[in-house]
Amino acid sequence: MPIMMILVPAKVDAFAVHGQTQGVPYPPKHVPAPDAGQAMKKGASLSGAFNGRKHVSGTALSAAALPAIGQFAAASFLPTCLGLWRTGYAVSYGYGASMLLSGLLQLLAFRGTIQASLSLQLHSALYIFYGVRLCLFLLHREIRFPVEIHQMTRRDASLSERLKRLPVIIGCSVLYFCMAAGPMRSLALADPKSNILTLGTLSVGFAGFLLAAVGDWYKAKTKARDGPQKLVTTGPFRYFRHPNYTGEMIGWTCLCVLLPMMSIGGNIRRVIPWLAASVVGWAGMVFAVLIGEATVGLEKKQKEKYGGTPEYEEWIKSSWSGPMFSGSNK
């Protein structure tokens, strides 16, 4: 007890000397003890600041983590403007780069959170995979293969003629925006759990994109070796007449429709507008582009060129064209 009586005044005097040297008034004013709840909140905020991450739960987490709508719009429009240089670039490099940039925007936004589910991150990663794969394939084909195969011909055009392409470029940009921003915002607002159903849907989507990649590569390689007039009926084309188009249909159906619909939760009023945009983007790509134009057009072209030959007739019987409008191959 005597020792304590000596030590306590000594500590008080030491504090007084230190306070005077630092400009702190002595005696110090009484500061009330903080409320327990406030202390916990303060500790949580300090912990969040220390980790450099956002601590938000539920749908608020995902909504806060999303890039701005303007960023998604720029990611869809700017790459598509390559069509001002060459018309075909709007639906090739512009298409792939739009998906790539949108996926990057979303995935990088999730880096500031600690609760973004694995499904959300994989969904964004698949957009990146598709965009990188498509752009690299197009670049390799254009550099290594003759123009008869890649068909990216260069045509001289005046400025006014190039500006006339703007309606097509804007239309493609809107389609790409719906395909990317719609599903990503739908999923982020719903914040789906990473269960066997969501991960299985993502796996099927990846398998579809992989089928499209293999189909593109195999067809380009075969035609470069055997000539542009070669009818490719081996490899994946033995079972799918258009594996690249069929694979894309599978991939976009999983990413733009199935996964967002499975993830609808209690915040349905906020999700519905973006889910509608997602379905519009999916329908535009699958029905208007892949089924209504790409698959149907190639079916007609192949029938005009190879129809009546034994190889073609046998191939038609043993392979699947993929989803196609009734009677479109006649």
C-alpha cells in the first residue's frame, strides 16, 4: 500500500510534465466512457478501415459493389466503335471486348468487399474468359489465315459513310449492355449463394463457351489446311453442325437467364428491371443473331454449296444443327 501511494503521485506528476511539453492542459478534462454499442461500432469501422474493405451485408453489399451504369454503358459502346473503322469489327472484336471489359469492371468492383459470393465472381470471370478467347481467336485468324477464311476485308469509306454506321453500332452497344449489365446487376442485387445449383449452372455455361471455342478453332484450322471450300464434318462438327453457335446459346442461356432467375430473392422489385434487360439481351443474341441470322444463314449457304452430295446428306442425318426455327434449313 505505501508503494502504491508513492507510485500514483509519481505517475500523475509525470503526466503533468508530459502534458505541459505537448501543450495539453492539466488537469485533463474528464471524458465520459463511451457507450458499449458505440464502442463496438467504432471498433468495427476501425477494423474495416484497417482491412480496406467494405463491410456491407445482403443486397446492400452487392449494390454498393456494382460499377456505375455509365461505366457499363462505356464498356459496351466504346469497343463497338471499332465498327467505324471496319464494319465487321462491331460484331467481332467489339462484341468480345465489350464482354471482357464488363466482366473486368464487375470483378474488380468485388475486390473492395469481403462477402461477394463465389458465384458472383465466377459469373464475372466467365465474361472475361469469353471476351479474351474471342478476341484472341479473331486476331490469330486475321493474322495467320487468308481473307477468304476470316472475311475481314478492308473497304475505303468517307467520314460521312462511316458515320452512317452509327445506328448499327448503337444497336449493338445496347444489346451488349443488356447482355452484361442486366445479368450482373440482377445477380448482385440478389446476391446468390454458392450452392450446387448455381455452380452447376455456371459450369454448364463454361462448357458451352468451351464448345464454341473448340468449334471456332477446329473449323479455322481445317479450312486453312484443306482450303476454304472444305465442308468440315469431323471433330465437334461430327455431332454439332454449328458448335460455335450452339455453344454460345448454351453459355448465354445459363449466364443471362437461368442463373439470374434462380437467384431472385426477397428484393424482387429491384431485380425485375435488370432481369428484364437481361432477358432482352439474351433474346436478341440467341434468337435474332445466332438462330435468326447466323445458324439459318449458314445452313442455307451450306445447302446451296454442298446439297445433294453424299457427304453432306449423311452429315445432315447424323449431326444436330442446334436450336433453329422450324423449316429454316429447307
